[in-house]
Amino acid sequence: MTSDLLAPLDLAFWNIESADHPMHLGALGVFTAHSPTAGAHAAGLLAARAAGVPGLRMRIRDVWRPLDLRRPLGHGLRRPLTFGGATREPDPRFDPLDHVRLHAPAADFHAVAGRLMQRPLERDRPPWEAHVLPGEDGVRFAVLFKFHHALADGLRALTLAAAILDPVDLPEPRPRPAEPSRGLLPDVRRLPGMLRGALFDVGRALDIGASVARSTLVTRPTPALTAAPTGTRRTAGVVLDLDDVHLIRKAVGGTVNDVLIAVVAGALRRGLEERGEPVDGCAPRALIPVSRRRPRTAHPQGNRLSGYLMELPVGVADPLRRLAAVRTAMDRNKDAGPHRGAGAVALLADHVPALGHRLGGPLVGQAARLWFDILVTSVPLPGFGLKLGGHPLTEVYPFAPLARGQSLAVAVSTYRGRVHYGLVADAQAVPDLGRLARAFTEEVETLITVCGP
């Protein structure tokens, strides 16, 4: 496996993180256990299989001099790695036993997962870990997967994790047409189109940059969701019946995603009210990432993200009006498209030189609280059942990175007819995360009631 240049957004994630604010994704999978030794057996399987997955051998190496590596840059152009970038390359010292760890039996998987999520990944090794947590009851065990966002986004992390679970029969991928060979210089017949594309990209970058600037000027941070960073972490999980979500959607219209976002808004309102926090007029801004990766055709590595930015209607008391407000905001975002507006700020990474990411990364990380209050992201999962050592995966909670100065991040996945919310919070800023998790279930029950039979 050869070296690969980090895409601009990958490089941004690599440079934004700090020891107190690591930029890794996580997923806590819970499996049924056929015996008390199932967890130990699973750890051995993970280590043995990881040795045969090339993507798990890749480390990230900072580069301080130009290299002769080149990669496509659209319209037939190629560019060399610039000073201050990084490569993704095989680690000759890779040992899967350094990345797969078996822990003592646990009664509360989330209590352990929170402590493990706050630990940064080692930057001089392939940035991923798998922690196996046997259950004290002997009938369950859990695996916490951690992947640095620079190594893999949600979809790529799923692919890597699935590679070390039990094999499944999948349809053969559609072959990609071979790209025509290109010389070092672009075809002159394509120059007019390339020039128009370049001018369009510059215009789009200026438009997004202006939107970001305007949004930060009028920002109204929500104190309960933005706090002084402590570096501590706590996790919680919520499981909903997908049929209940569809029942609400059919009654009021919109999409499943609209309902899931409205549930977040309603749960936040309940949580703030129970704390005694003011909720009238409360409208925390949520960043909702949107994948720009093309299925079956995209390069397997490299984050391709844009996003929507919207105000969650936490201050709206009526649950149906909250849902209607979410639908309106999401429809407006979709009409504008994921390439415009302040929510598309991730696209600006493509227009920043590598050294700019390295020098400006810490500043960008600190500015996140001025741009949005909470991250609400969706992580796709396969529709078929997954197993490890023959043990079925019954629950899976995705975890998103928590930006500096923010107290809560929400990720959601649908698996086997159930919706799984994964909550990651600053442990000191949100000590009642378990209560907030229960508010998600209560909000769905309220929506079902008001929607009627």
C-alpha cells in the first residue's frame, strides 16, 4: 500500500485537535454473548483480522518539505503536496495488539466509553483503537471503536470496522470506468472550462466565507451548550423504534431526518427546563454535516463534507410547531444546496494551503463555538445484521467529536429497525447527560400522542 496525500479537510481535522479536544469518531457496539469468555474471544478475533486490513495500517506523517507525490485535482489538473502537509502511509511498525485492548468486565458500558473517548489517539501510530468491554452479566459485551477523523469519516470508519467483523455476503461493487491517462500538463482544449470552474470555485469560497462572517457577527451562543472546555467526556445512548418515527412522519409530513432533528430540539428544551435554564427565544445553532461523497465512485479515503446550519426551535413550546419549524429550515437549506451558506464552511478547506491548515488549525478549533452550538450528524449503517465471532450486534451508538467550547454533540444511526442516538458531552458541563438521554424517549412519546391515532 503506497503513501496517499491527506485531503484538505483531513489535514484540517489533523491540525484542529488538541490534547483536550481530540478529533476522533467513535462507535459503541453492544453484542450478545454466548459465554462469559465471549469478550476475550472477540478481542483476539479483532487483533487477528486487523493485521490483514491495509487501511488499518495507515499512519499519518507530517511533511515539512515538498514531495514528488501527485494527486488529481479535478479537470485533469494535478498538484504536488505543498509545504506543511501530511501523508497517509503504511506504518512499518504496525502491531494490531497495540490497537485492540481487552478491559475488565463493566456494568455500565457508557461510563467506560466516556473515559476512553476523552483520551486522544496516539499520533505516531495508525490513529484508531478497538476497546473490548466484557459485561459483568456475562450475556453481553461491547466494543468501542475509535477512528481519527483524518483517517476516516463516518462512512470510511464503518467500512474499516466492518472489515474486522464477521464476513458478510455483499453485492459486488460496480466497476469504475478506467480514467484516461493524463500528462503533466492539462489538455489545452479543456482550459476554458477549467478556467470557468476555477472562477466558480473562487466565487463559491468567497460566498461561503462571507456567510460564515455574517453568522459569527450575529451569533447568540447558548450558554448551556457552550462552556469553558474541561477535556472530560461522558457518553450516553438512546434507542427508539423506527416505526414510531415513521408514524410521526406520516402524520405530519416531512422526512425521517426532520423528525429526528425535531426530537433533538424537544429533548434539549426538556433538559434546559429541568435545569431551570431559560428557554423562551432559545434557538441554538446546529451544524448538520452533509456527505459529498459519490457512492461507488468516490476515492475511498478523504473526507468529503459540506453542511447545513440551522437554528433549533428549542424556544417553541408546541412539539408540532417545533417539528414544522425544523421542516421549514431544512427545506430552505435543501433549496439552497449543501454548497452555499455558512454551513458549507468545510468546503473552504479546499482553498487553504497546507501550511495555512497547520498554522491556523488551533484558531479554527477555538472559533467553533462562535459558528455553531451543537453538532447533529447522521452516520449511515448497513441494513443487514452484523456479528463478531458469531455474536449478533444488537445496539450501536455513534459518537461525534466534541469541538472546543461546546458541551454536546449528537450522532444518530438507524440499525435493524431501531434508531440509535449517541451523545457525547463535556462531563463537567453536562453532568445530567443520562437525564437528557431519557428526554429523547419522552419527546417521541409526546409526538406520538399529539399526532393522534
